[in-house]
Amino acid sequence: MPDENYEEEQEQAEESPKEEQQPENVLLYNALLFGQYDLSEVTVSDAGLASYINLTPVYIPHSSGRHASRNFGKMKVNIVERLTNQMMRTETYTGKKNKSLKVVEEAFAIVKKKTNKNPVQLLVLAIEHAAPREEITRLQFGGISVPKAVDVSSSRRLDIALRYICQGAVATSHGSAKPIAQCLADEIILASNGDMNSSSVSKRDEIERVAMSAR
């Protein structure tokens, strides 16, 4: 009889396996950018850019180009990955995604050390300050080309802002002893403050000034 009871207990134990105990307060690293920065606390104050700035939590901002062939697919790409892609414009980083990611990660670490703020939040502020609201287009009247001021769409505003931030960082690094990560960090900090010493902010002012004269 004792053997039969023992066998029944063993069968019940196999049918109802013990639930695994999960430790409390587990930090989900896959929800933090580079394992350090929380994207859920980042806010976008510009209503026009809010729907185009993707802040989906991601550990490594690399989507393998899965949205490249889709209409408005860039809206589904994380904003940090789009910054990384813009850094690949120069001949030094063309086609070198991992190298560009390391530059962005180092730049964010510098921003964090200097300001003690979330670098992604400062990147969003930099984009808002560097995004032009008006630019010019060329209208043809016979053989005459006439400049005309036009409003800039939200998607294009975001593209232009990212482009000027990266171009400003690359231009500053040329002829300078500072590494590219330091230049990118400085550009993000200056642009987030709306400082005229920022290459992207000064470029935005130049575009809007030319557009104002063409109204």
C-alpha cells in the first residue's frame, strides 16, 4: 500500500508542475535603448512631429531595412535608428551600420555625462529646434524661374532636421582633433538648447529667412 500512495503522489506532481518563481523588480534590458535609456519617458512637444517620431522601446535600433520598400515606412523606424542611418551619409560610414551605431551610443553616453538627462529626450528637442517650418520651391513661368515660399510637411521637417544634425557633426569633426562622437554629442546639446552656435539651428534659420523673403 505505501508503494501505491507514493506512485500516486509522483503522478500528481508530474501532472501539476511547479510554477517558476520570477524574481521581483526584474529590469527588462530589452526595453531600454542600449540597456540604459528609457524611451517611455521621452515626450514630443511639437504636435506636427509627434506622429512621425517613433519612440518604440528597443534595445538595438536596427530593423534590417524591413520598412524600406513600404510607403511611409520610415514612420515605423525608431528615431535613433534614423539618426544612425543619417550618419552613414559620409564615405567613412557608408554601409557601416555597426560603426555608426557605436558612434551614436558613444555620443549618447557623452550627452548623459554632460547634462545628466536622457539623451533621447535631448535628441527630440534638437529635432524640434532644427526642423524648418517653411522653405522655398521654384516655379517656372515661361523661361523665368521664380522662388516661392511653401510650408514644409512634418515628414520632410523630420528628415531635414536629422540630416542637418548629422551633417553639422561631420563638418565640425573635419580639421578638428575631437572624435566624431564628441562632435555629434555637442551638436545635439547645442541644438536642444536652440543655440545659434549649432550648425543645424543656424541652417534652419537660413532656410526660413530665405523663405520669408520669397513670400
